[in-house]
Amino acid sequence: MNEKFIKGEKITYQNDTGHVNFIGDKYITMSLNRRPDSNSMHGYKETNLLIYRTYWKDIVYHDRDK
């Protein structure tokens, strides 16, 4: 597999749509929800979906040329 992800690009995996948040060799994370939280270290809380490399073939890219 030769996928090159870009942090912040819009993707869909199964029935969830979000943005690439973390890119690793074995998995990526897709941010599904980000909400402000003044009590957290970064000022927000975030829900991420972990997608293992095995499933990258099932990702739909929204911002790429077909």
C-alpha cells in the first residue's frame, strides 16, 4: 500500500466522515468531533477513530482528484 495521507484532509471510512489527525506507519486517526473545553490541556476535546493500515483501502478521499 502506498497511501500518502495529508493531515487535515477530509476522508470517509465506513459511515464516518472526518479529517486525518494523526499519520503513522501502522495506522491513522480520523478526527470525528472537536469541541472547546477550557479545562483540557489543548483547549479542546476530540473524538478520534483509529484506522489500521489493513483498512486504508476502504477510505474514500474527498479533496483529491479522481
